[in-house]
Amino acid sequence: MISNDRKRVRRSKILKELGLTPAWRVRECTEDESLSRAPESDQVMAAPVVAHPEFEEQVEQVEQVEQVEQVCMDSADATEKRRAMILRMDWDQLKESVEGCVACRLCNSRTRTVFGVGDPDADWLYVGEGPGAQEDALGEPFVGQAGKLLDNMLMAMGLKRGRDVFIANIVKCRPPGNREPSDDEAQCCEPYLARQIELIKPKLIVALGKTAARNLLNTDASIGSLRGRLHQHKGIPVIVTYHPAYLLRTLVAKAKAWEDLCFAQSTMQALKASE
């Protein structure tokens, strides 16, 4: 909050900049007036600065703009402080912070937060969009039909949930109606995923679906244009493929997804061989 003294000083500065400060002049006294004054009143008291009434609304508008700008600056500063704090957390602190997070509106409709599941020292990191209804109820990602398909995909690659794989999402709370997370919701959750990536140190990230690809790679390009190529997220290789939920609706895309997983396998082998 801005103190009254600071408000008065600021108002005076605004008036001065607008050229509205009255020019006070000392009126010369007549001889009679000089004689009638008390001898001790040698000092002239400064008259207060008073704005003309028609300028009051203009000054108030300037002050309102300044106050809004100050709120925005304070909000941005708080966001940076929150991110910096999250990026210093260890694994247990991070999980606890996610469980109590109220940074965005998704906290109002969630049943449980979904931190992620798997090996915290995994070479593989799979990132999806956000929890669905079943994930929200159980607190674990990919537990419905899409989760079963993902488990089958992992098994075909010689992997298993909880062993050398960690599975997470862009957001930790379920968007109502299973809608796509908004940009501000994803931004609020970004420090959590960023810290998970720093702690896990995966060799390879697999982005499942457009939302994961967009947030990890900062691009609005289509999945079709991103597939089959190696991308980077802060120095970590990223491969993009379809979300399992999309594959359940679009069976013809399963063959393409298998191509992506084969590409991921060969990439991982090359990464390990280069160590």
C-alpha cells in the first residue's frame, strides 16, 4: 500500500508535470499594512498547492494507471519469486508443493493433484496434457483406457511403468470437462515440470500430443510436422508423437505412433552409445 505522504508527493509531481501547479506570488504590503503586522511575523507561510477542480479527474486517472502498473509489477515479481522457490525444491518438497498448490483456478475443481508416477532417476520421460476424470480421482496419470494403451506401448519397447520411465503432464490438476489447459494454467504449472525435469535428468523426453509439444517446444506447429524429427528442450532431446487418447479415436494413426516409438528407441540407443 502507498502511504498518504507518498500520495501527496506523487500528486504534487503529477500537477507539476501537467503544468497545473499554481504560481504563488508574495503580494507587496502597503506601508499601513506593514505597520499593522506584528513584528515577529517576519516569515511568510507557504500556501498549500491546490489543483483547480476541473483537473482533479485527470489527476485521479493518472494515479489509477500508476496503481494498476504497480499491481502488475508486484504480480510479476511474485510469479518470479514463486518460480525461483520451486526450482530450489527437492523431490519431496516438490510433491508437497504440488499437493497444496492454489496458483490457478484448476485447484477449485480438482479432486486430487497428479504429480506423476515412475522412476525419479528414469532415462525416459513421457509428458502428456493433463489429468482426466479417472486420473483426478486416483491421483495418477494415464490410468484409464489411454493409460492402458500407453502401458502396452511401453511394453512393446521393453519398458514398464515405474521402471526406468517417469510419466507426467503439463498441468497437475484436471481441467474441467477434460478440456485443453489454457496458456495461463500451463504457465502456472511450468515450474513444477521444469523442476521435475531438472531432478530426473532424463536422456530423452517423449511429448504425447499437441499440448505437450507446444509447451515443451514453444511452438504451435502440428503434430504431423513435428513427428520424425529430433527436437530439444533445454538441451534434452524431445520426440513428438500422438497422445494415446487420440490413438483410441483415430486407429489409422497407430501405425504412425509405432514409427515414432521405433524412432525413440533408436535415439535412446544412440544416446547411450555416445556416453
